[in-house]
Amino acid sequence: MQKNALRSLALLLLLLTLVVVAEIGLTHRNAYEATQAHERDRVQHDLADMRLTVSGYLEKLTRDAQLMSRSTVLGLYLSDPTPENTTHAEKALQTLSMLRGDYDQTRYIDQNGQEKIRVDRENGQSVLHRQGLQNKSDRGYVQTGLQLGAGQVLVSELDLNVEQGVIEEPHRPTLRAVAPVFLDGSRRGLMVLNIAADELLASLRVNLPAGSDLVMLNATGGWITGGGALDWQFMLDPSARLSAQDPALWASIEGQHSGSFERLGECYHYEWFQTTGDGVQAPKWLLAQRRANEPCAAAAAEATQIAAKRIAITLLIALPLAVLWHQSRVKSRRFQQALQDQQAELSMIAQEAGHAMIMVDRQCHVLWMNREAERLLGWSEAELVGKNLHETIHLTPEGQPVHAGLCPTLNALETGERHGTDRDSMVGRNGQRLVFSTRVTPFGPAENRKAVVAFADVSTHVALQQELAVQAQTDVLTGTLNRRSIVQNLQAALDDPTQTPCVLALDIDFFKKVNDTHGHQTGDQVLIHFCRTIETMLRKGDLLGRMGGEEFLVVANTLSLADAMGLAERIRAAIAGTPCLCSPDTPIAITTSVGVAQPHVGETMEQLLERADEALYRAKHAGRNRVMKAGAAIA
């Protein structure tokens, strides 16, 4: 019996030992795997956040470079580089620099690599430089940029700013967007925007966990950050690159899009990043985070050591088994709480993100939206969840689409490809049409695909574009059409077979005497009075434009030559009979001479304007204050 008791006790102890070993081993393994999964998710989240940060910088930079390269103000300066047009182009670049406070330089460089317009960000101010402009034809980004086609944009390598062929001290990490400038199909140079990369690198470091360092290398293995004394040395010494110091390791890193590697006893988690977009040429960078003084196998070694200690203690001391089991359960519950806290943290990040975000299912039904989306659209999350997003924000109550082309959200859900547009019209809760920059990112298998719609308000940018377009067509002083615009409208009328335009070339008689006697400020008031008087005589559809100085042109559509002569005579009489009241006690009487011409069959616009000018010339030499038609005088 004693032997049976001992045998039973031994069996019980054996079973207890097996249960303890199995319980502790299983619990610890699950906790370790869950911790590793959590760590992998955190690393992927950190890398994804780094991708979004870099993508945001590059998207803003390339979009601004493309918009400025197609600016009508810049086109006007290139086609007619008068002091006035030059000032407008300079102000346009200075305005962009003020709006984007992180742009170090905003430049227009001609096709020979010579800086023509340069705005630097200095001490928080946007400073226009007209002196010390440099030739950058030897720089790689200029040489490559001059090979780009229309609509393309180049993102340069992230390097240190170079002035006069020397790396600037203190170091200024710089990233550039280069967009070619075309005018009438001819390459005229480059729009180059320099952004301070220090802010980009600082933004990448913000969300890294404690004890982690930011690591960034270029595609050739040059250390940008995270290499200590090797940072930026690739610009001076090719052997300072990781690819030169450890070719085998570098070959392994290049062969995988993402992963981890160990170097000098420290573990690196990395991912290759390269922005993509229509017409965008961009370099590739290695984004990584490094745990200081921690090898890649540290967690596994630590976990194995802890498990062995627990099993040994449990086998030697049977009585505290319940306590150890309780502690294991407590640790398991704590881990589950940590996962829930992590999910809550991710949800908070989505809520506090700078962009509005909405998630939809395969049928485009809203699953959730963050507070920024609620603010921009006016709907609450509770109102939109379950509704079809496209039918709610892309269609009017009558079912008419409010934006051009395919719906980017439906397109992304159908194709599984990321879609985006810089101008997407949406309907807010109050029925107002809104303009947003939209990016739609689909994910998941085709049958259960979902998508996240991220959008930002660009109404201010659209308004600025519209304002610049108006400025490019209008004479600043008189508010009439400028020379370029009136000539374009005349050519369009001549090309339209349904119109029969006549032109009136007008000149203020003795205008130089007004400036010499009363000053240029009074002369400006006379010009404005002259234009306002003429505008009261014109019909809807007739156009008035300033050709330069005191010379103006009226394009009168669908008029016979006799009717045009009558209009010219009425204008002449109105100008002569309406002195300019520049001040209460100084009325200034003025007169005008007018030349009238009607186009002949097969006549070019230039020939038509020459005949009108010839008639004006005869009117002035016949005594002024009179109207003449091309080829004959009117009594």
C-alpha cells in the first residue's frame, strides 16, 4: 500500500508537473507570439505613418510645382517680359512662398540653367532676390528636369543644399520638386521648389516609440540620418555608403521590399519607399527605425530565459502553483487590455488626423468617418453610416453628378487601384458644392473590398488660381482687358464665321501734355475716366482693351462698317463732352482720335490692326478729335 501510495503520489506529481509545464509553456508561448504580433503591428504602423508623412510632403511639393509651372502669370511673363509682367510673376512666386512657409526657395530657372526669379525664405519672410542669381546648369536636378516632358515632375534626391558649388554650412537638408515650363509647346525652363527637409525628418521622428532612432538611406546606400558620423558623408566620400561598407548586407536589403536586419548588434526594421503618381519621377529611399543596443533576437532570447526560470521555480516549489497560475492569468488580461488600448489609440489617431477620412464597403456604404470629415461635409457619422457615399455627396437631389468623370471611390472599389484627384466636387449637408483634394485607397480581396477616402479642403487654392487667372487677363490700372486678352478675343471673333467684328483703334489726344502738366497720378485718373466713359457706350458683347499707354482697342461684334463708324463718332463726342473731374476745381478736357476698320476676306488680324492704326494716324494728322475709317476720311 505504501508503494501504491508512493506510486500514486509520484504519478500525481508527474501529472502535476506535466500540467504545470504545459500550462506555463503554452501561456508563455501565446503571450510571446501575441507580443511579437503586437510589436510587428506597431512597427508596420510606424513605417506606414512614415510613408504617409513623406507622401504628404511630396504630394504637396509636386502639386505646387506643377500648378506654378502652368501658371498663366508665368506664361504672360515668358511671352512678354515687360517690367509689369515680370513683377506679376515675381509676386506669384512670392505669394506661394508665403503660403507655404516651409519652402526654402521658390525659383524659375530658364532653359540655360540660369535663375531668373528666386524667392528665399529668410527669418520667416519671403525675400525676392534680383541680385546674385546663379547658373545651375551643372546641377543634376536641372539637367534631368530639362529632359522632362509636359506634365511631368521630378523629385530630386534628398541631399544638402549647395551654393556656388560648395555645400552650405550649416548643413541644410533639401528636397526639390522640378517641373518643366512650356509655352505654346516650347520648353522655356523649370519651376523649382526647395523644401526644408529638416522639418520632414523631424516629422518622421515624432511618432517613433521611445528608445527608437530614425534611419533613412538613399538608393545607393548613402546615410541621410541614423548613421551618426556617416550622415551625409556620401556627398563627399562614396566609401561612406552602407553599400560599400557591407555589400552582402546591402544586397540582401535591396532584394526585399521590407524586413529587418542586424548591424553592429542593433536591429533595424525597414521598408523601401518610392512615391508614385502620374508623370512623377522620384528617388527611392530606405525608411527604417532602429532599437538602440538591441539585437533582433533579443526578445526571443529574453522570452526563452523567462520561460525556463518559471518552469524551474514551479517544479521546485509546488505550493505556489496557484499563485503563479493567477499571475499568468493577470498578465494575460493585462496583455488583452494593452491590445484594446492600442486599438483605441489607432482610432484616436484616425480621429485626430489632419485629413478627413471615410471608410466604405464594397457597395460604397459608409462604415465610419472621422471628425474632420464631419466638419467639412456637415453630416454626423450617425447620419451617414450605412448610406451610399457616392449617391450622398456626388449626386444632386435630382440625380445629376456634380463632378467630372468617373467617381474615384467607385472606380477604386471596382479596380482595386488607388485613385485620386486634386479637384473633386462634393455636396455638403446644406446642399452647397464643395471642392476637395481626394485620395481613395482600396484594400482587401475583390469580393469584400473596402476603401478609405481621404480628402482635404482646397477651396482657398482654387480661389487663388481664379484670382491669378483674372489678373492675367486684366489691365491693372483701368480694369479693362490687357493687350494679350483683347488680341486673343479679336482673333477668336475673326475665326468665328458667325461674327463680323469691326475694330476701333483709339488714342487720347495730347495725353503726354496731361502727364507733364498735372503729373502721372492725374494721368492715371484720366485713363480710368476715358475707359469708364467708353464702357457706357458699348453693347453687351463689345470688348474694350488697353493696347499700351494711352492706346485702346474696341472690338465691336456683329456691326456693319457704317454702324461701327456711328459708334466711333458717339464715343468721340462723349469723350469731348465729358471732362475728367480729377479734383473739384481742376476739370481736364480731353479728346480722342479714332481709326475704324472692318476685316476684308482673307485678311489676317495683324493686317486688320495695321489698317485701323493707319486710319488713327490719319485722324491725328488731320487735326485730332475726329474719326476716320481705313482708307478714307469722314467729314
